Amino acid sequence: MHQKPVLLFFLLLFLGSKPPAFAQEDPYKAPKKGFASWLPAPSWEHALLSGNGAMGAMVIGNPHDETIILNQAQLYLPATEPKPPIDQASRLDEIRSLILQGKGEEAAKIPVEQSLKEGYGGHLWSNPYVPAFDVRLQLEPSNVQKYVRTVNFETGEAKVTWTDQNGTFQRSVFVSRPDSAVVISLKGSGKINGQLSFARRPVEWQQWEQMNKTVESVHIAAQGNWLTYRSAYKKRWPGSLQGYEGMGRVEVKGGSSRTEGGEFLVQNADEVLIFIKINASYDYATSQVEQIKQHLSGLPADYQTLVNRHQKVHGDLFNRVQLDLGGGAEANLYTEALNLKTKSGHVAPAIIEKQFDAARYNIISATGIHPPNLQGIWGGSWTPPWSSDYTHDGNVEVAISALLTSRVPELMLAYFDYHDKRLPFYRDNAKKMFGTRGIHVPSHTSSHGWDNHFDPIWCLSLWTGGAGWTSSFYHDYWLHTGDKKFLKERAYPFMKEAARFYEDFLKEGKDGKYVFNPSYSPENNPANFKSQASINATMDVMIAKQLLRNCIAAAQELKTDKSQVKVWQQMLTKMPAYELDEAGALKEWLWPGLQNNHQHRHLSHLYSLYDQVDPDFKNNPQLLAGARKVIEEKMKFRYKENGGEMVFGLAQMAFVTANLEDASTTAQLIDWLARYYWTNGLGTYHNPGSLFNMDLSGGYPSVIMRALVYSEPGLVKLLPALPEAWATGSITGLLLRGGVEVQKLTWGRQEVSVVLKAPRKQEITLQAPRHMHLVSGGKSSGTPAARTTQVSLPAGKEVRLVFRAD
């Protein structure tokens, strides 16, 4: 990008009396793994992103008047005191009776009515995720002659580089994992003059009511070489967040500096370094300022040393998977041009590569203390959409969906830690709301785990699938890692509690089959039934069956609970059978008279095809055809919307089509995902061009990896849904179920090769790509049409297989 003028410019500077601070490299060059943008962010949603899973930084990019928004993973504003779950259980018979009578709307009002009786005072949202504070850097203004901002996915650095009449300057920001600090560097070929400070994130007029009710005090100060930001909250209860404290250590090389009021003033400096750490406070009376100071004081005042330390940790996570679709000139586009190009309908393989890397970078950067919330670990608003909480009926599940396959299973521990800490809340939910043992994971959580979400339309308090769906990730972690200690001590206990709920909740109908009542297919209602409160939602049945099967498999692996296994096996025989409607589509509700409603963004009744092809479907061609019919109808709806809102629903549909080996539909879905849902900072949106949201950052790489490899224990399918446009390519480092690693998969029109490695000796069945046959590395079995190969994987040794076109 404009290399000759840049080289000439820097050669002239080098020959002059003052060489630039970065004379050895072109500061305008985009990183090999990363991107460049040619405009500052027009709003915080387009900021450059950096994070270490505990703190996040959003870099706006204005050269002389910079704002860097800082976030901390635990900062959920204590706006509403959590209340124990309502006594919905005492009204359950009434709810069930009304639903059986077809009076779902009346049934849905009962939890709301009960909540008002118990003093809830109306609809309660999760406590919102809010920003910590801004870092403001105001420099001596001058006409800007050249400008670029970049993010390096391997180092986590967000950089802003510009040339003005005073020289060429570069501001670099990253959030270090090993050193637990935000690191900011400003240096250039000219002297640095300006001021820096901490500031409260601006409050919009409609947000002041909430701020006045919740924020007790804000203290901002500058003294010596330290900046301080302390904020206390008004509303407190046992265990609540009481405030937070942020400290900044400033190091100035050359020139002079002093503090004035709450600002740090710099004159004629060669370089300015700032180290920042933010701690949440659950005991605000006991200040952590000295502790934070001590931590930051131990960091060396050398930017490159700190970057190198961070890159070893963050870069290792990022580089475990590498996708190569052949590159191309589009890889060098500024993100503004890249987004315009994709919207015009041209999504080149190089753009897919770039977005794949950006999405993985976002989720890695957002995962640490907690899994990514709706905004990952970032945000610039005091009133974020849906509180930027954890929404467990699809959003968080899509956000974490790529972590196991992309071989960063250690990041999944944040998800399990989050849920394990909330088990006492989940037990209360089950007992108080459904009169059962076990656990109930609500639809929305943030700072606690009680179900406080009651609404007459979006009647999520009647949804029972949360704990079962959560359990599937515990079990899948075991399938990918083979960590038997985790299975025994964490996965199986959680799964058992989720199953215990169903043991008490499910009641037999007249035909001896269980009736799921109340039931809920997230956010949808039957076409002929106004209420979302329903009966026998197919998703609920699917989740329960999957959970029971996984519990049985885990118990047998651990050689325990033989009598309990018999109970679960008996329960499986009582599950309602899946059904098709008159058009041959899988029914979303397994109850007479309830009609499919395809004009909707969710496809919850395909849950059994999200991750693996469920045994009920694998062995039943009619059900598979019914699922494909649902996809056909849902695609009609999505074509009308040109993709449309709620991007995680598109991602889930692509999970299903990839698993069903539907390459053309998967390609269309990837095309939509690539075209409309990306910010100029390569963050992601919830809707086309709006609502900063990280669901797609998890879902996008997951879709692409599923299109390239499908896995079950003992089964691997190569290129099951490869888009036609990806004629050649390779991917490295995937982790499959059974612990098998795809060291490298390379494909072309005439030949495909794969190198596999397993931690333990095992036999697998490998399905060849379409129109390919094995030429080396395994033993063909079955008919040529089956395309299957038996492969022996010795422990710890690579096995290479080659396939050629028929």
C-alpha cells in the first residue's frame, strides 16, 4: 500500500539530522496476520480491539485527540438487586392446565403475575455490562498528511500511525495476558507534546437516570507518574460488585512532564509509555490501589519486551489454526474498502481468510475470566443492548462454538468456571420455579445465576433447556480432550444434576410418553398459536435425549451409577417421537394441532444437528429429509431478508447445513455472513450493519471449520461442505472428537491430502471428499459410493492419507 512514497519519505528522514524512532521498518505496513484501516472509527463500534480475557481496549484512532475505551470483564453494573426465583412451582399445575387448553397467552402471564406478587416490581433485566473508563491522549495538533490504523492478530497490538508537520508518530496499544496490563506506547520522529488523562465514558442524556441511581462516586487524579480512576457503586448486597479501581503508571523518556489537576502533561518527549490495570472491587473500603501500583511498578519500561512476552502466550493461541484459501490482492484492502467490496457481492477467498483470523482473534482476546458475553469483553455504552449479558438460548453457545475445534480447549474452562460458580443459583431455580431437584440454567445471566426474567410474550422462564444445552459442552470437552479427570470431577456431576431435573419435571401422558409442559422453542410461536408458551417443543425433547445419552456414556466410561443408568435408559424409551408435517418438514412442536412457523430467525428444532448428527437422524432418512425441508423453508425466509437480523441464527443454520454435507447452502450462508456483519475494526454485528456483538466472531470460524472437517468419536469426514469457490486451500491444527488432530489438510481439484495425529491408539473411519478415492495411507472399505476408509492411528505418530479424483 503506497510503498514507494513511504520508502522515499523515510529515506529522506533517515538522511536528515534526526532519524525516526522506527527507521528500520515501514510503520504504515499492514501486519501479515492482521488488517489496516485508513480512517479513525466514526463510533466506538468501529474501534480497534485488543484484550486479554480480563481487560479490553477499544482504540478509536484520532491522531491528536485519541480515546481508548477500557473494559474489565467483571464490571456488571449493580443496577438491580438479585432476587431469589419466584415460586413458579406453586403455579405450575395452573400453567400446565392452561397450555393444555390452548391458552398459552394466559399461561405466560402467570409467572409475571407471581413476580409482581412477590415484589419484583416489573420486568428485571440482567445487570448490564458497562465500560470502566476512557484514556484520553490529546497531542499538539498539526495537519495530518498520512494515516493508517492496524491490528496485528499475532501480537494483539492495535496501532495508529500518522505523519503530520511535526513528524511521523505511532501509538501502540495491547492488553497483556502474562503481565495483566494494558500497555500504551507513543513515539515518533518528532517530539511529543500534549496531555493524557483518565475520563469517565460520556453519559448520554437518557442514561443519566440510571447513572444517578447506581454510581455513588467517581474519583480521577494524577500525581507523580500515576493516574488513578476509582468508582464506587450505590447499590450493594452480599457478594455484589461495590466498585472498581484503575491505576496508570506513566513513563516519559526525554523531555519533561508534570501533573496538573487530573491530567499528565508532557513536553518534548521522545517516548511515552503507559501501563494500566483495572481491578473489580467486592470490598471497596479496602483499596487495591497500592497492590495495583506494586504490580505495575514491576513491569519493565520497555515496550518491545512486554510485546514479546504477550506474543508468546497470545500468539501461541492464535497460531494454533491456520487457514489458507490462496490469498489474493483483496488481502491488502483497507477494511473500509473490504467491507464495501463484500457488500457489492464479491467475497474473495482472501477476504474469507481475513475474517476467519479476525473472528478467532476477537474471541481469544475476549475469553479469560469469563467466556465472551454478547459484546465479547468490549463496549462503549452505559446501556448496552440486552445488557450485554450471557444469553443462553443460543448466543453464548455460538460465541464459544469454535474453541474446541480450533484447539484452544483451555479457553473453554472460562465457560465451565462461570457455570460451576452459579450452581447454587441454578439449584434454587429448579426447586422454586419447577419444584424439582437438579439445576435450571436461565435464559439470561450476568453477575448471578437466578432466573429473574419474566415476560408475558418472551416467556423465557418456561424454557427448560438451558442446563441440558450447557451440559453438552461439558461432554464435548471430554470428547475432544480425553481429560478423564475433568469428566469425573466436573462434567459428569454437572450433567447428572441437569438430568435430575428431567427425572422430576417430566410427566407421562396417556400414551405413556413424556409430556414437556410447559415448553418453549426460543422466541418462536406456532403459526396458528399466538403464544410462545407451548407444549412439547422439539428442541426441549432433543436436549433431554442428548443429555440422557451423554450421561449414560459418561457413567459407563467412569464405571459408576449402574442403577441410575437403567433409569436414564428407561426415560429414553418414553420420549415423544419426532414428527414431520404435511409438507414433510420436521415439526417444531410435537403436539397435535401446532403448526410450523418457518418465518422466523431461529431454527431451534434442528438442535440435534448443530454439533453432531444425532443417532436418531443418522439412522432415519425420513428425519434427515425433514430437516433438509426445514432448511429449505428457512432459507426462503432468509433470502427475503438477504441474510437478515440475528446473525447467530444464520451461523447455526450453517452448522446444520455443513453437518448435512450441503455445500451449496453452506456457501450461501457463509456469503451472507461475510458480507453484512463486520465493522471497520473487524468486530462483528448482530444485525446487518448494526449492534456490535461477538456471536459471529465465534460462529464464523466454526462454520468454516465444519465445512472442511466433520468429526464424531471414531469418524472423520473430509471436506463435507466445501464451497465451490474454494478450489484450493489448506487448514492446519484442528482438534477433533476423539482427540484426533488435523495436522494439515490440503485440497485441490485433483488431489486431497490429510495428516492426522492422535494422542492414543485408535481406529477411525474416514470419509473421503466427494468424487475422490484413496491412493495411499489407509485401507478402503465398503463400496466406492460409501467413500470410507479404515485408518489405524498409532499413539503420537502422524499418518498421512492421499485421495485423488475419480
